[in-house]
Amino acid sequence: MRAFNFGSIAAVLLACSVFGACLWYEVMSPLELSILSFVLLPPYLLLVACGLGVWLGFATDARTSRRAG
């Protein structure tokens, strides 16, 4: 669980760093960046959470843990 939380926090910090770099180097205006963060940040965090869940083994349920036979 700690690895999942750490990975989620790292993903948020990475996204904030990318947004900050775009703002610093004036790649996008603050309005464009805020719209982009409301549109792309939730799906990005969902993909990160799903990827971390599968990688860390949270994708197992009762059907996959039954023994054959």
C-alpha cells in the first residue's frame, strides 16, 4: 500500500513539474494550462493508479485466487 501511495504522489509531482516547466518556458498560457490540467490530469492519474495496481498485484480477486481442482 505504501508503494501505491508513493507512486501516486510521484505521478502528481511529475505532472506538476511538467505544468510548471510549461509555464516557466512560456509554452502555454496559464489559461491553456489550467484547461489542460482539468481535462488531462484526471485520466492521467487514473491510468497511473490502474498501472500501479496491476504492477503491485492489486488486480487479483476471488476468481483468480481459487485453486483448480
